[in-house]
Amino acid sequence: MYSVESIVLPYGVEVGDCSDGHHTFNELYEFRKMYNAALFNEWAANGKYDVHKSTKHFEGDECFGGGWFIVVAILPTGQISNHYEIKDWDLFKIPEYEKALFAFDGHTSADVLQRLREEVLQQGEENG
């Protein structure tokens, strides 16, 4: 796997504009945000999981120094979260709090993917 630091781009080319031949990084992040908003909004509307948003982390510090917010869900398999720019606040129709309700549990991207995978498989068993 390559890191952004190990890739040399032509002058003037932004990383977000790089493509896999189908989508740019910017498009993929936009897809992720919209899928995340749709899922969290659904969970909140149905009272399925504890989901919320805040401009501050649990400890009270502003997300990334300001201009960002965090969305958090507590699944049976553990916590998942993402940060977004404040311009996207209204996409998430979920309860808002002065600060995040739970301390960060240390989850990694791999942890989130595993927790979501387990959730999807569980839903399949319930609906199958």
C-alpha cells in the first residue's frame, strides 16, 4: 500500500483529483460522507443505535481546532466515528450535543470496517 507521502504527483495536481480510472479521491470521500449520513440518519430515525454529532470531542476540545465536527455511533461491536467539515453539519439529522458523549475507544480504520462488516452480516441473519 502506498502513502500520500510516497507518491509524487505532477506540479499542480492535487491528491483529491487523482483517480483510479473511475472515481477521484474527492468523489470517493463525498460518497463516503453521503453513505455515512444516510446510515446514521436511518439509525437515529429508528432509534436503532446511539448516534450523535458534536463540534467537540469527549474531552471538550474542538474537533481539529474548529470548523469540523464528529459523528459517533455505538454498535454492539463497538464505536465508529468520522469527522466532517462544519459545512456538512446539516446532512446529519441526528441528535447534537455540546461535546461527544463517549471517549474515543482507540478504534482504527480497520476496526471500523470490521465493526461495520459484522453489523451488515448480523442484519443479513436477522432478515434472512
